[in-house]
Amino acid sequence: MQRRRVVRYLGATLLCPLCLRSGTALAEEKRAADSGHGEAGKEAAKADAHGADGETKAAGKAEGEKTGKPAPDAKGAGDKHEGPHWGYEGEGGPEHWAELSEDFRICGTGREQSPIDLSEPTPALLKDIAPVWKKSPYAIVNNGHTIQVNVPPASFVNYGGKDYQLLQFHFHHPSEHTVDGKAHEMEVHFVHKAEDGGLTVLGIFIKPGAEHPVLVPIWARMPEEAGGTVKVEDEFIELAKFLPRNMTTVQYAGSLTTPPCGEVVNWVVFRDHIEASKTQIEQFAKLYPMNARPVQPRFRRAVLLDFF
Ligand SMILES: [Zn+2]
């Protein structure tokens, strides 16, 4: 009880991500919804679904259609999108995203863009993040931007009193968020969506170390070609095994890290990391050597550390 009161107090004074969300993020959702792309959330889920991705060779050539408006649904198989070609280098690179389409403008004009450097977060009394991730069948998709694993609706996380359902998770190499200016080898993003379209994405850094058991079956099956999908129905994935030991998180209000860069994301990044073997990291890097958007300015955003 008491803690809750403190949280509210801090929320009011420190501008916690929730508070920021209720203002800007919701406005953004509305804007996106009005822009004729269907709900912002969907767009959002889709885009991040695609993970910021390095316009890798595979992706670049697969079909000239990697865009910010990924598949009709985050769970979508390959991607079928029309729209400008974007990537991580050259003419379609991050510094040009905003110019590629009217729909991508916020990539350049937004003030709550992601990723960011997470150094020196402000300690705050935040509610614990306790994802409820169930074992489930899954489908592995090479969407031309990243390797994405779609899961059926069963797992969720509660954030700010609202439930967000886990749609998919995907990987970045190197990590998108940085700490003290440094990127880690990889980052995995668990994309959760609420009924109102808002997103909560949980980010976990991956460093070289022991082989990660849950990555083994995924890596063994991941399609090498963009557009490839592998459905796994006879074997369940143990999502909870992805969580780091220490559940301390850094939280802030941000955006998709891919076009259209909608500012509809509650970002929750774990301070602790998980490990994958060097071989596992290299296996992914072979497909996607660089699929991370550079860090964006924080501007006046609060970046809070859950210090419990
Ligand atoms: Zn991502």
C-alpha cells in the first residue's frame, strides 16, 4: 500500500514512463491511428516485430520490400509490405528513414525515439516487472530484418496495471540499447501488446558465455532465407528461461526502433544479461551482421531504474 503511494508520488514528480505514456505516447498512438494505417499498436507491433534490422544482404536482395509496415499482423509470416525500402546503411539507412516516407517522419522529428543509451538512470520505486511467460509452441520467421519467433496468445506482462500480451520476440546484433556508450553483442526484444494498441517491449542483453539452451532449437531451425517460416508445434519453447537472474530493469518511454518509429512503446530493459555461446552469436551474425538502429537523443525523458 505504502509503496504504491510512493510510486504514485514519484510518478507525478519524476515523470515516470507511465506518465509520459499517458501523454505523448497516447497522442502518438492516436496520430498513427488517424494516419490511416490501422491502429498504431498493430503497426507498432509489426514494425518492432521486424526488429530494427540491419538491412543485410539477404534482406536487401530478398525482395525490395522491407518497409516499416511489416506484415498484416505481428505474427505474420514473411513480410508482405509495400512501401519504401529501408535498412541500416546507405540510402535506406537510419539517417534517411524520416525522408523515405511521410509515414516515417517521426523517425526524424520524434522526441521519444529508441534505442537510447541507458547510462545513469534515476533510481525510482517502480512496480516489479513480472512477465508471465508460458511454455508454448512457436513459429520462427526470417522476416528479412531479423529472426523473429511468434508465439500464440498465452503469455503476458502487466505494466502500469495493464496487461500486454506477448506476440513475438526477435533479435538484434549488436544490441540496440547501450550502457555507458557501449553496445553488447546482442539484444532480444519481447514485444507485448495491450488491447488499446500500446506496446511494452522487454529487452534483454546477450553476452558471450555459456550456450543458451533455449536458443539451440531456434537456431537449429531458423530459416536462412528472408521470408522463410518454420512452425514448431510438437515442441514447446520455455520462454521463462530467457529471463536473467536479476530482474532489475531500466524503464523509459520510447518508440519502435524501426520505421515507422511510432512512439508507443514502454521500454523495459533488464540490467542483467543472459548468455549465448560465441558460436550461437556468430550463427545469428552470419544472417544479420548488423541490425541495430543507432542510439537516439534522450531529450527530456526520464530513464528510471527500478532499484528493488
Ligand atoms: Zn527490436
